[in-house]
Amino acid sequence: MQKEVIMIKNGEIALKGLNRKSFEDVLVKNIKWRLKTLGKFSVTRAQSTMYIEPSEDGIDFEEAVERLQKVFGIAAFTRALVVDKDVDTIKQQAVNYMKDTLPYAKTFKVTAKRADKKFPLQSPEIQREIGGVLLQAYPHLKVDVHNPEVTVTIEIRDFGAYIHAEQIKGAGGMPVGTSGKALVMISGGIDSPVAAYMMAKRGLQLHAIHFVSPPYTSDRALQKVETLCEKVSEYAGKINFHIVPFTKIQEAIRDNCPEELFTIIMRRLMMEISMRVAEENDLKALITGESLGQVASQTIGAIATTDDVCTIPVFRPLIGMDKNEIVEISRKIDTFETSILPYEDCCTVFTPKHPKTKPDLQTVRDAQAQFDFSQLIDEAIRDTEVKVIRTLS
Ligand code: ATP
Ligand code: MG
């Protein structure tokens, strides 16, 4: 017997007191879904550890590890090699399994845990024996029991001996789905995909909504947003992507509203439509990529005029972040290169030369009331296309 497994200790799962069981259930479901296309895995829980093991041969384990690093709800995990509980085998395999780690370390120690009390060696003996062969194989090493660079853990369990590799950092956060569902308003920019990622990380299952204004905006611009949803989906799981035709509404704004309020009224109408879509799909909050003061439509006053039409919470996870902090996350989740492709967004169609940065709420309401948008809103919602996006790796 010789196979690799992944172990997640309790402390490495985003535990939630009373709801712990349901959190773990969702996490297990998400893990299985994410790994499904790689082959059969079993996910089991024993005492304080969750074990993820391939249950067939030829599974791409490296890919499984990469995918797990994008599953929210896991702060860290450990790879381990499972071998027969035979002292010589363990020695041989420990030397081999640590060959990517120990040659680059200066100090190490071995710790052993013995769950199977019938195993002939006791923990201190296992530590001594395995430490001995590792020193022989990697003679540059020194033992440091207090502050080792690498700790080699040997665990003797009922089903076999587990040789642990180093711990790997996970995606953190909470399992997607444990916080309910929300609708992210997504553009082709840098910010909103990052906002989507951040809220999925807090356990929200996402729907995304995007407004298009053909022929002012192109197919390529839409394709870019779909690509961004695919990248976010690597972390967020399944995303229902709603594409709303917005041309007629924007033209109506242009023809009927004061120019300096174009953007604000457009954003209010986007919010109104998003609220309707949220309601129809049982989504309990909206998410935007707004950051305070970043542009004219993101001042307190401008945000107040869009909040004015919202009756569900609007989450703005980037509100207090600097652009460079946002860019750092977008690079990490690999949306940056797509976001900076220079395609137009409907927000840049008919932009006023002098947008109002301190709009008076009543003035905005009155300006918008000059035209009855309700029929155009109904039409836009009726003609909305929905695509299901799921990217596993
Ligand atoms: P981003 O980088 O996300 O494009 P931004 O800094 O360009 O943001 P705005 O253009 O003012 O900011 O948009 C603010 C927010 O409004 C976006 O973060 C996004 O949530 C939403 N939004 C903008 N354009 C669209 C669109 N075409 N479809 C859906 N939501 C949009
Ligand atoms: Mg933008």
C-alpha cells in the first residue's frame, strides 16, 4: 500500500460553534464537487481530522491539491503518504517522501503519534528511528527539537502509517453556501471581480449580473466579463450569470434626463433591476465593487442616491481599500490581466462631461421621475439571458 491523502485538522476548518456540523457538511459537498472531474475520492471524518483520499488509481493528485487551495472554509491542510505499518517501509518511504523538502532545510525534528497501541515501537522510539535514517540520508541536517525548520510527522493509525508533508495554506474564509445567496453587479473592471471573490469567501453563493448596451458595447466586452466570472468561479463555485440588455434604458436617460445626472440615474436603474433579479432568484443582498472616493459616482452623496432605491443590503467589500490593495487581490485570483483589456463598459457610454459629485437626493429623484422607466425595466428583465458558469480549475 502506498498512496497520498490530504488531511484537514479541525482547527484548519472555519468552525462555527453550533452550526459546525452543517458547515462541515457544506464543505464536504463543495470539496467533492470540486474534485469530481479528477476521479473518485472519499472524504471521511475521524476524530478531529477530515481525510480526503483518492479511491481509484491514476488520479492527478497535484491538480487535486491545487483545486483544494481554492476551496473556501479551509485555512490549511496537509498532504500525507500512507504506507504499511512496517518499520522498514516507513523508514524507506519517509526518506523518499521528504526529498523535496529536507535537502533545502537546515534543521528538522520528527514527531510521532501512535493511535494504534499494538504497533511495536512507542512514539519516542519511532522519532529516534526515523530521525536516524533521515540524518543518514540528509547528512547536512541538524536536529532542533525547539525551533525546527521542518517537522516530519509520523502517525500510526489503524489503517496504516501516515507520513505528513509540510502544511499548505488554504483559501480561508467560509464554505460557499453557508451564508446564503447574493447578486454581484459585475463590470469588466478590476474592482467588481475582487468584490465577488471577497464575498464568496465569506460563504455567499453568487449570482452575477451584467448590463450590456449593444451596439455601444461589443460582444468582446461581454466575453471579457464572462471570462472574469469563470475565474471567480474557480473559488466561488457555480455562478448564474444574468446578462441584461440596457441600451434602451441608457438611450432614454440620455434623451430625458439632465446630462450631469446621467451616471447617477443610470446607476439607480441598474440597482432597481438588480433588486428585481435578486427578488426573483431569492438572493438576499447585492454586491458592488465600489471604493469610497475612487470616482465621482463613489462619493458618500452618490452612494446615498443609489442606496435610495435599495431595500436589501448592499455589500461593498472594497469600500475602504486602496486601488493597489485591490489590484494585489486581482493578481492573486488571476482576474487582473483580463480586467485591464481595453473594452468599453456601458458605464462609459454617454458619460457626462461634468458629473455631479454632490447630488441632491430630491433633485435626482425628480429628474428620474421626468420619465417613466417602468416599462423599459420590465422589458430588460424579460430579455435577460442567464448562463450557468462553473469552472473547476
Ligand atoms: P469596476 O472596476 O468594478 O468596474 P469601477 O471602479 O469602474 O468598478 P464604476 O464603473 O463606478 O466603478 O462601477 C461601480 C460598480 O458598479 C462596479 O464595481 C460594479 O459593481 C457595478 N457596475 C458597473 N458597471 C456595471 C455593469 N455594466 N454591469 C453590472 N454592474 C456594473
Ligand atoms: Mg468599471
